[in-house]
Amino acid sequence: MHGIFESMGQVAPAADVAILMVGTFEFSGVASTFSVILAWLIYALWMVTPYQFSKLKANAGSYYSYAASSTRRGLLGPPTILSFMYYDITGAAFGILGISSFLFLISPEISGFQYLWIVFAAAFTAYITIITYIGVKPSMKYLAWTGMAEIAFLFIAAVIIIVKVGPHNSVVPFTIPHNVGISAVLFGSIFSILDFTGSGVVTTVSEEMKEPRKNIGKSILFAMLLTAVALIPTTYALTVGWGVNHISGFAAVNDGGIIVFQKYLGIVGAVLLIVFTVNSYLTNGVAKATAVSRLWYSAARDGVALPKKFGVVHSKYKTPHMTLLLWSIGSFILDLIMGLIYGPKAAALILTEGSGLAIITVHIMANSGLTMYSIRNRKGKPWTQILAPTASSVIGVVVIVISIYFTISSYLTSPSASNLAYLISTAVTIAWILGAGFLVTIFYARKRPDTLVKAGEYDASAQ
């Protein structure tokens, strides 16, 4: 249960309704349900890799350790961890800026205090840092109980809305209308994929779980099923609840989800959505902080990307406190700067777009690692360890290419400040992955080849 909801906490379905689905609806419009289903199928395919690797080893480095240890001389280690670190820093905007903008924009009275969102962001960062700092067991129990309640609420609410919509239900949300187009749906799937991102982060606590080679895979399977139950019906309910013919207005308001819930579930439904959304951001922050601190700790323990002094655990709480503090301070500073420039809501979406490209790249590298490992050892299963990861990598490349094309074309046809920001976010992400990732790999390959060879080799289940 703790493993399942470490993943579900990172997914944060109610918080997805508040911020990430805004991005999906902004670009995919009435086809958002189709976009979310497509994203779930893509992400389910991507989960084959951590599921397969979890049977082989238990390392807090997750995708980084998989990619590093499965490739010759560990050459995929540095670009994988640096891409993951980029995702971790920029992806923190989902929680830090997400909850800040959600609370800040919830009413005109609150929004009247121009910089109040900074107080929310600081309080949120402090909360998740403290909860994660004091140990894994308290945070896992918190994630499990609140996560179960959140999924049940979203599913039941979605069913009620769909029933009340009655004859206005439609099959259109499951199609790609001509006025939307496949490129817009695929770009919207960047945000939709992020709706499900986190389903595999249970691998980062594999060194602390009982029987990790058995329980990690189970956690991933159940987490993926629960994300589908929580998010696909909710996306459809929001679409038909707002109105298929008027869905373009959903992304234009600050609280579309609350409006739909209040319309069909009354003030009680709206208040419950607010409560669960706030808690969802909190659980996302705790789950992310738990995962990031352990992932970075693993890399620091190997001496890759971070100094070895960060690869230590607290003497009392047994948590990787050094990497936790490094991430929480760094991500808060970045979010503060971006929030002051663009406002918290726009900044969250801009940074999240870049983090989406980064995490797709991480999956591609881990997929490649599984394929190389299976071919090299000649004992892999062709369908699950060669064909599935190769297919998911190809899909990932397609999504990245179309996303880049859509970002560029959107700016050229409509050179607004927000479209420029998306373009810059994409350019910086690609530059970081190709530049920093592979330049650092060359450095290690030439100067510290032994470090790369040993990267990601630790296996807690073999100790």
C-alpha cells in the first residue's frame, strides 16, 4: 500500500484537475479526454521498463541506475540523471507554484494581495521538506490514507456529473475533431503524460521496501490502474459538464474544475474538491521530495553529477537530508523567479512543459538501457524487454518532435509573450539535455571512467 501511494502521491490526481488539465484543455480542447487516454496508454507502455528492471535490482537511483548499469561503461548514466534533475527542478513548479496559484486565484479577495502567493509557496516548500526530512514511514502512511480518499472522491464525483449531464453526454471527447488536429492533441498529451508521471517513482524507495523485487512491480501496476480510474472519467466529466460546444472557455478561467463541480454537486462538492486539491498538492510535494532526495542521493553515492558529500543519510532519521535540502532550496528559488516574471499559474505551465520533455527523455534512455541489457545478456524476453521499450522510445521521440514543432509554429503564427515563454522553455530543455548531459558524459568517460563503470550497480536486495 505504501509503495502504491508513493506513486499515486506523485501523480496527485486532484491537483492534476486544478493545473495540468488546464494545459491539456488549452491545447486539446474538446479532444482532451482522447489526449488523456492516449497519454495513459503511452505511459503504461513506458512502465514496462521500471517493472522489468525492478525484478532485477533495488536501487534508489531508479531510472538513472537502470540506464547506467545496463549500458557499457555506464555511458547513459550522466545524461539520464541530469535530465531527471532538470525534470525534478522544473517539475517542482507543479506543486510549489500549482498550490500557490490555486489558492491565490481561488477568489478575487485573495488575489488582491499581489504577492501573497509567495507566502503560500514558501509554506508549501517548508511543509514538504519537514515531512520528508523526518522519515519515510510517517510520510508513506499519510500518502496512503489521503490518496485512497482522493481517488474515491474523484471517481464518484465524475460518475455523478456524467449521470446528471444526461442527454448532453457525447462521443466527441473520444475523437480528434478537424478543428483541433492531431498535433494539438499530441502537444496537449505532454501535459496529459505529466498527469500520470510518478507511477514509477516507487522505484526510488526500493532500498527501503520489503521484498522490493516483488512489491515494486505490484505497486506500479496498481498505481497505473488507479490513475486511470481517477483521471479518465474526471476529464470526460469536466468536458461534458462544461459543455462540449463551449469547452474552449474552460482553460480561460482560473477555476474551471470548481465551477463544474459546484454546478453539478453544489457547494459541498466544490468545497470538497478544494480540500482534496490542496491535500493533493501536499501529497505530491511529499512524494516528489521523497523520490527526488533518494534519486539524487543515489547519484551522489556513485559520485555522478553531484559531490559524494551529498550521498549520505541523516544519523537519526535515516533520510538523504542533504539532497532533500539542495532540491527544495533550488526549486523554490527557480519557481520564485519564474512566478515573479509570469505570475504563478503561467509560470507553473511554462516550467511544466519543459519538465515534460525532460521526463520523456529519461524514459527513452531507461528504455534503451533495458533493450541493451537484454540483448547483451541474451536472456531477455523479446516482447517485454526489447520490443515494448523500443516501441515506447519511438513514441517518446515522436511526441518530443511534434511538441517542438507545435511550440515553434505556435510562436511564429502567434508571437505572444506566453508562446515565447513556451518556446524558450523548450529550447532550454533541449540544450540542457543535449549539451549538459552529453558533455558531462564525455568528461566522465575521459577523466573518471571507473566512476561510470560502477554507476548504478548497487543492489539493496542483494545485500
